[in-house]
Amino acid sequence: MPVDIAKRSDGNYDTHFYAGQDEIGKDGVLRIAKAYRQKVAYPDFLPAWNPNEKYPPLEFHKFEDPGLRADPSFPNLLNGKVTLKPITPKLGTEIKGLQLTQLSDAAKDELALLIAQRGVVILEDQDFVDKGPGYAEEYGRHFGKLHIHQTSGAPEGHSHLHVTFRRPDRTEFNRVFRDKTTSIGFHTDVSYELQPAGYTFFAQLEGPESGGDTLFADTIEAFERLSPHFQEYLSTLHVIHSSKEQAFNSKSNGGIQRRAPVTHIHPLVRVHPVLKKKSLFVNRSFSRRIVELKTPESDLLLDFLYSLVENSHDLQLRARWGPRTVAVWDNRRLQHSASVDWEDPVTRHNVRITPQGERPVEDLKYLNDPTYFPHRDEEEEEDDDRVVYSKY
Ligand SMILES: [Fe+2]
């Protein structure tokens, strides 16, 4: 079957409106087909795409990490009823005996610290999702300024949420595998933004009885596997991240564009402000090239780093979802991938809350410095027409 280049996917391929399958209302708003809308368990969280919703470019803001405010002995988060179970020795913790809705602000700060330390925490059967989209937005604001996605569906009136909705229809699977041999696509959410995602919530509203797991990979551990000499070299490099391809995909499917697409340069190795550790900050979905290198050199090196993260199963875990499961992870540290491995035509409906983190820095002396610009080389900037610099 010939590959339709215009339908190629980068980034989150499950976030788009599909003209011909979904509906365009008389008010111009794009919605999931009515037959599917009527079947869902959480209609308040159904995605919609309003083409009239437009936003200016995101601007720098200071990020105050809630993990840095936390008491490291966790007196507010952990009490006699709460149990923690590690998923792997270094990565991931299942928390039982706790409802997110019951946490005080001090306990939320401690949750952030625990997420930073463990990469991801998973909580089953949370009443969190029953309180509606407005509650979810307000909750997320404790962890950072909420991101509005450039193209994805959001509940009507709640643009700060990001909904992934897989229709109960076999065309979903055909679409995923049209030009791919696997549904696996590791990435960091919105790494192309000036201040990409930090502490990120993802809640399952409904889904298949089994399957649809999320895979997580630890980029701190990946960095620490490298030789000191190579670590030192990588720490001098910077990478262009782009949202243009994701924007193109949305447009080619009849979807929307809330903000102009962006490119930003980030350090290849970033330092975590809470853990003070270095991690590899590149991902196959949104990283495009290493600024300091020639294209073949950049391709070779990026491919090695992607493979290191994606194929090292000993720095990964697999999270399973049940009804009302909530996973919260540190997008600065982990990459993740969906897994489309079920075939029954059932709805898979999830909502993401995406607080933004700090502008990634290669050295904490630049943390929250509005004048920091990665790879500022005036001479090269003028001469180099390969690189599209944004005004940031
Ligand atoms: Fe994602």
C-alpha cells in the first residue's frame, strides 16, 4: 500500500479531529461523532476543537517547583494508611490508601517531590475524575502554569485540558498502523515549547479491560549509563525541537491550530532542579537536529540516544490502567509511549493536565533566568540559515 506522506504522524497521533468521521457543528466547533458521544461514561470530558480559539505565543514565566517547597520527610502526604510499592527499584511507585482530592497544599508539594524522586506515581480508583473538568484544571494549577495544546481536543470551556480519545471503531487501529509497524512512540510531551511539561497528570476515564498500557523510560538513568567522556561531550550540545509537523498533521486531518507552530532550542542534557541530576532531553517525536553538528552527525547521534532510551528495558516500566487510575509523572525526566495493543472496538478516553516546568537549562545557575539563551553564538546565528530561531 503506498504511503500517504500527508497522513504521516509525528507526536501524539491520537489527539486529532478527523474530518469525514467526526462532526462539525453549526457553531463551527468540531466534535466527536454523535453516535460515539452518546456512549461515553464521562461526557463532560469529551474533546472538542474550536477553530476560533486562537492564542498568542507562550512567553517566559518563572517556574516555582512545588517539589522544592516540600518537606522531604513527607509528613503531610504519607500517614499510617498510605502504602508505597516500588514498581522497579529505581523507577515508579504505586500509592495505595490515598485520594488525590484529599490532599492539602503541603501534601501536594510533597507529592511533587515524590514524583520527581520516583519519576512516576500511579494511583488507582481516584474520585478525582468524578469532580469534572473545572476541578481538574484547578488542581493542576498547584503544580505549574497550565499548558494549552496547539492542536489537541479539550473539553468545551476547558482549554487547559488535553483529551486523548480513541473511538470505538476499527479505523482507529488502521490509522495507527497505516505506515508504522508498531504503535510505540516514545516522547516527552510538548518538548518544543519554551517551557515544556513538568509534573503531568493523566487519568483514565474508560478503556479496554486490558491493553493500552503506557510505557515510561528514565532519561536520567539513560544518561548515567554513558561513559564520563561521552557525558561531558553531550553536555556541550543543544537541540532544536519543533511543533511544525504535529501542526501539519492536525491541519491535514481537518483539525485546528490554536497557536502558531514553534521551534525552540534546548540543551541536549538538562539538569533537574529538584534532583540536581542530568538527563538526556531528546525525543524522536519532536527533536529535529543538534545545532552544533552537521546533519549526518546529528542524525547518527540522535538515533543512538533515542535507541538507548527506547530499547533499554532495564530503565523502563509499563503502567497498566484501570477505571479511574491516575498516573502522575515528571515529563522533565521520563519519556513515555502509548501502546495500542487491543482490538475490540471500545472507547479509550483519557484526560491530561499539563503544568509547564522551567525552561530547560544545562546548568542550574541559569534556572529561571529570563536572559538565558541556549547556544548563543552571534556569529553563527547570523550565518546559519539551517536553524530557524524563534524570538525566544
Ligand atoms: Fe504524551
